[in-house]
Amino acid sequence: MPDIVAMGELLVDFTHFTTDTGETAYKQNAGGAPANVVCMAAKLGGKTGFIGKIGRDTFGFYLQSVLRQCGVDTAGLVLDPNYMTTMAFVTNDEDGERHFDFYRSPELSADLNIRYGEVNRAMIDECKILHFGSLCLTDEPAKTAVMDAVEYAKVKEKIVSYDPNWRPALWRNREQAVLTMRSVLKYVDIVKVSEDELQLLTECSTLVAAIAKLFTYGIKIACITQGAKGCIVATPRTIDTYPAYKVKIVDTLGAGDSFLGGFLYKLAAIGKPIEELDRTDLGEMALLGNACGALTSSRKGAIPAMPSAEETRELVRTQDLSGKKE
């Protein structure tokens, strides 16, 4: 059974590109932040699984096959003929910023219509880590299904990982989004945020104050991804900054999810309770995450761009950052 299980959205990303003849085109790729996380961990050799719902349609069968090709256990994946697989169109502006247009609604989209009775609780029983993101909290019945699954995981004393993935277009308004994304923090052991998401969640203008605010919810590890600057990993006792690996940036789609996939893979491999992790353990987790994120951003797409275990080891070997910590 999987050590790391993710629950949430699984969708098709249509990524914009320009052909050699100058025409606009879109490439189909598997996406969805929780699925990205477990795919990255699986590519490193981890035992992972996914819980979610997709349509019993062409796109749904495609997504199922991608997860299986990555080595992700799909026993928790529901294919429902009554709903459609969610789609997102991804474009980049002149500054390299990504923009998402989602084709997703509570009435039509499969990922928003998973119910708690459809959740494969046996996968939660056997796993070490349950990971989920905020996009599955935008609408019912998925919101209740996910929150019930997270509560069940806490009762079973599993490590709970959370990505408050901020996508304004998917929420009715900012106030509802913030309140909902905060409401689950009391269940969370590990949170991964960007600096913008950290400020959104905490309403603190300084980094140290914002990190301290996170720990008032009972969080044990906070990962703040900083793109080309690397990442910050904080616990209630320590705050350390870890540099990024140097690569040529091509596409940052999925880089943060790859970071977290590497981070959680290493956590599961170390096998210690969170409270017993030392700074050496946290450093290994952070640098593996940074290597996964860097390599993913050096190619186009999210899951297709994710590195193998061999590629990751080679980057870590050729750019030794193990002694660099601030």
C-alpha cells in the first residue's frame, strides 16, 4: 500500500505554446497539484496513491493512464460517467507569469463531486502521509469529503500535508477563500506555501511574523518556496534557508508541487516522527525538494517535466549545496 496518498483535483492542463510556423497551439498534459505531488514522489521511487474523481471520458482515461505510468496507485480514483473531467488552459505573459483559465463547475466537474462514501479509506489506513490542497475545498460535496478524510487521517495519527494553492478564479470571493483555506490549518502538520500565499493566509507583512502565525495553528513544519532563491523550512524551533539549484528556467508549472513531492518522499524514507527530525534531516528533505523543483522548471509541462531519481541524484552530485544553509 502507498506511503504517501494525495486527495484532490486531477485535471487536464492545456499548455500554450507557439509552433515553428508561428501558430498558437496547446499541449495536453496531466495536472492538478495533489496529483503532481504524488507523481514526483513516485518517480523518485516512493510508494504513492491518489484519491479523487474524474470523468469516465477520454480525458479521464488519459489521466488514469498517466498516474499508472508514473507508478501511482489508482485504487482510490473514481471514474464517474455523470460528470466531466476538469480542464485548465495555461498561458504565460511576457514576464513569465502563469495564467489559468479553468473549465470547472460544481454542476459538471467530477473533481468537485466526490463524496465521502467514495473515499478509499483503506489507503488512508495504510499510508504514512495524507496530502491535500485547497482547490478541493471550493465547493460541495468535495469540500466535506476532503475535510472528513483529513479528520479521519488525524484520528489514525497520520501526517497531514497541505498546499493552500491560491487560484482566485476558482473562489466566489477573496474573503471566502481565506476563511476556508485557514479553516483546515488546525489539522495540518506540514504546509507548503509561496510567499504570496503565506501573506494571504496570515495577513502578516513580515516573513518571520507570518511564519510564527502559522505555528499558532499547531503546524509542525512550514515550507516557503521562493523560486530561484530556493526555499525556507521552518519549525517552531528553527528557521533555515536553502539555496536553489542552478538550471535554465523553461517553465515553472508544477515546480512547487515537485518540491513538495521530493520533500515528502524524503520524509517518508527517513521514517522518523516529525518531532524527532533534526536539522540534518530537514536539510536533506529541503535540498531534494529544491532539486526536484529545479529540474521540473527546466522543461515544459508539469508531470512530463518531472525528473527521474537518477537525474535528481546527478544534479545533487554536480551541485553540492549540502553545506549551504543560512
